[in-house]
Amino acid sequence: MTTNKEQRRALLAVRELGVIRPADLEARGIPRRRLYELLRAGKVERQSRGIYVARGHRYTAEHALARVAKRVPGGVICLLSALRFHDLTTQLPAEVWIALPEKARKPRLDYPRLRVTRFSGAALTDGIETHLIEGVTVRVYSAAKSVADCFKYRNKTGVDIAVEALRDFSRRRRGGATELARFARICRVTRVMQPYLDSIA
């Protein structure tokens, strides 16, 4: 028989962790059946397959990123989703863009939709920031790295979006030229970016 104390402990953990998977509770010594009891009692809501939040959870504009990070912890938020996170685009991407290693298996999510891009070497591992969103650690490429990535993958995102991001970055982060140049070298787009840099200098 489940005690109220055990359910309260489980609910407290769900609220503290924010967006959770059953394994997150098990890591705290709480059996996953407690989660399902809370679900049946209406104290927890199922967001999508394997993802849960407490009833009354405070959602943010980046909720979809938290859900993706919980389901795909090896991925990094990139390209249009990273630009949006850093407020460097007016676009509202319908999918969450993530970078994965070339040989990583493509994840299956019912929601949100994913746009998977394959990165390798320094382009995969450099420029990663970690941000806490709704209790979830989310890995996102830095603003400078995201701008360089958009020039590298301009055939996917569009040159106009890359140029818009570059202009916004240059206007808001005047001390970021060195960082931008480093990621342009890593992404091998220095020559591609230079004419646009010259035009906004």
C-alpha cells in the first residue's frame, strides 16, 4: 500500500526536476510505479512518450528544447533553434534543430518534430553552452558558433537567415568578432562570410 508520504516525496521530486523521464525518479530511489500512481491521480501529466511534468508546471518559451534535451541528451540545439534561443532571428522554426554525431541513431519523437543535422570533429564538440530550462540541462551552441553554422549549412537554412543572424550578432555583441572568426575557421566558412562582414563593418 502506497503511503501519502511516498507519493508526496515522488511529487516533490517531479516538481523539482521539472521535465522528467521515469529513470530520473529511479535515480533518486523512487520506483517508477509512484509516477504512474501520480499520473492516475491527476497530479502529473504525460507530455509525450516517456516525458512527464507535474500538474501546474510553469512552461517557458523554450519548453520544446527541454523536452528534446530530456529525450536526446547527446544532441546539441543548433542552427535555427539555436539562433532563436539567442534571439538572433525572427524565424519561428516548426521543428527543433539538433546536431548529432554522424553515426548516432536518429531519435524518434512523437513531439516536438526534430530536424537532425550531422556534425563531426570540432564542429560537433566546440562552442557548446549548457543552459537550465525548466529544470533540464540543455546543450546549445553559442551565438557565434550558431552564426557560423548557418553559413556552413546555408543550403538548409537559407543565406538570408544567416546574413540576418550575422548582422544581429555584430550589432549586439561588438566584442564577439574574435570568437566569430574562430568558429568561421572551424566551420570552414571564413571566405564565405567575409564579404558580408565587410558590408556591415
